[in-house]
Amino acid sequence: MDTISPTVVAIRRQWYDEFGYATLQTANLVALNTLRQAAPLFGSPPDPFYALRKRPHQHEFNPPVVLFLNPSERRQEVYRAFSGWAVHTHADTNAARTGFDLDGLPWQSVEHAYQAAKYIGVNAAWVGEVRAAPRPRDAKVIGRVYAPRPDWEEIKQIAMLRALLATALAHPAVAALLTQTAGAVLVEDSYQDAVWGRGPDFHGQNLLGLTWMLARIILEQQRAAIWLEQTQPLVWYI
């Protein structure tokens, strides 16, 4: 899009004015630089912190850092719940229902909701195709097949934040784990993703980590439900 909608501008202004997003961005840059310098002490590239992610580690760095990447229980990463591919089970049901509800629809994972948001208002069948994907990785593949809505680059982080908040609201264990990271910079320790992760040589944007930190602040302020309600028209615009 040639111009950013006033709604998106207002939401991003709120991030800076009320949620301290500029402070989060500065802390993120400091943390990535710290990790870049510390990496040779922990392991070999491209994944020097592979072993570290399997134990509590946020206080091993200054500033504190939480690393997450692989959602598999087999890998036993302490903070695997923060992966967009994590599939969370509801502990309070006998049916072992997974995922979360957002905007009146059930979603298997954050990845499903994020990828489907690309096609909302564009093609309902594509949205359904993403929702029906058997695994998060399959949802990601479908999300790369078709052209997204024209404002996608402007709203993609908003769409991600909505999915993260919905996950935390639906799963108290995820919310509790997020609360325990207070004061720490969250980093998706992916050397392959320079947008949502830390990227090669720790020069990425780490947008997923930043967005989880935004979610942490909104949850601390007990504003998650109202924020989801306020931003629903932006995502579901048709």
C-alpha cells in the first residue's frame, strides 16, 4: 500500500506511547549484540545455543535473555511454548482440545492464525485452507502460495500480536511462563529467519521476540481482551 491507514498509525503510536515499544527495541538490539559476542563461548555456528535452550538460562546474560526455537517436546527446550509452531493442549478438558479461539474461530496454532490473516478479506476459501492445515508447518506453506491482502506488511505484526495474546489468554501455563520472563528480552533463536528471528550472526529483527514482549506488557496491564476487541475490525475488514 502507498499509505499506512490511520488505524494502523494509531495502534503503533499506542505501542510507543503506552507500551514502551522504543525501550523494547533498544533492549532487543543490546541483547542481540550480547548474544553475538557470547555465542563462541557456548557452541559452534550456526546454532551455538542449542544446548543452552534446554535449561533455564535467562539470568546467564546481562541483560537477561530468553531463547526459544523448537516447539517439540522431544527437544525439551524450556521456552518452547513461545514458538509459533507450538500446539498447546487445554489441561482443563477431557477431549485434549488444542489451540485457542480468536474472533469466534478455533485455531490450532499461532502459525495457523497468522498465515490465515494474510487472506482475510481476500479469499475465504484460502482462509479455510490454512485453518484446515494439519500442522503449523503446512499452514506456513499455504501462506506462501497465494498473494496476501494489500496491507499485509503494515498489519502483519498486529496479526501476530493478536494470535499471541489469544494463546496466552487460552492457556494459563503459557501466560505464567511469559510472566516469569519479566525483565528479559525474548529472542527467537533462529539463524534462518532474519525477520521474526535473530537471523544469521544475530543481525535479524527478532520480531517474534519483540511481539511476545509487547504481549507480556499488555497482559501485565490486563488489557489483552479489550485490545483484541479493538483491533478485530482492522484484521477482519471485510
